[in-house]
Amino acid sequence: MSTATVEKIHVIGIGDDGIDGLTAGARRLVHEADLLIGAERSLALVPTRPTTQRMLIGGDLEGVARRLGESTHLRSVVLATGDPLFYGTARYLCDQLGKDRFDVVPHVSSMQLAFARVKESWDEAYLTNLATQTLDLAVEKIRTAQKVGLFPTEQSTPRRVAKTLLERRIDYFSVYVCENLGAPDECVTQGELTDIATMDFSPMCVMILVRKPNLP
């Protein structure tokens, strides 16, 4: 009785430089994929064979996991932004289908890029994603932090984060908002919380807080 081969699923981190920013091995995996899954922006960055099936991730990760679970015979590649295991797609998929089904090829994460742009280390920073952490809880952790890296959301924007911190009398941070990192329209804004509380930013941004020296 023969046992069908179960193909590994490759989760590949990709940046705004697209296929050119991938290693030769990662480019080969993308080119040879039978099933390519990713956000619309990521899929647009890579050419594929005419026979390659494409699937948009959108907000339905459960549907993606189901499709991958049913496609064990296909060479499947999931394109993810930056480092797929840093608050990324790979964490959810590994939990659903098992770590042994996956190989992960990371790219530089937007959080890494943001700290590099503002020339701050992040080894002791409090890092969180406001899509999975409530703003109230994050604010209480920020209160005692020295450095903070946040992924804002459409609900918890940098403006709302800044206003909430000021309302809680947490006014001792300098702020950077890094928009569209790696893209031609990349922009880094530095200011006080009072400045950020009046400004709007791209949804694709990272917010960094650095405690001012000689303050409690």
C-alpha cells in the first residue's frame, strides 16, 4: 500500500523589493510553487508560472489553513510580510496544521527596519501588536517601559495611542512613526506625543516610543 507524499509548506517573508529581495533558494521555491498564497500586494510582487494557483489571504486565515490542509500534494508557498513568525501568518498556520508541515524563510521585519531607521536598539524593548493586544493593557505595560515598538491598527492608530497615553499622564516619551517602510514613499516622523496626537498616518506603520533621559 503506497503512501502519498505530503509536501512541505514554505512560508516566505517578502519585502517591498519583491522577488529581487529574496534569496536564490526562496526565488526557486516561488517559481516552482503549485499553490501561491498571499496578500494582494505580495502576490503582485512575484511572477509565477501560468499553471500556478493563486489564493488571496485577506482576513480569512482559517480558510487559508483549510486550503493548505486539503492540498498536501501541492508544492505550496505562503508569502508573508517581513518575518512571518514575528506577529505574522506563520504562527497561526503552524498552530493549526503543526510545525512539522512548514519551513519558514524570514525576511527583515518592519519592526526591525523601524528600529534601524531611528537608530535605536530593540533588545529590551516592549513589543506588541495592537491587533492582538488591547490598547488599555498595552498602555499599562508602556508606563514602565524604556522603549516600545507598536504595530498600530485602523482602530488603535498612532493618534489614538498618543491621546490615550497623554490622558493617562504618560507624557515622558519621544515618538517616531515609521510609514511604508522599504517602499519608495517611506517616511519617518519624529515628534512629541502632543504632536502625534494631532496627526494622521498610513495604515502601514510602526510606532516607536523612547523614554526621555533623566525621567522616572
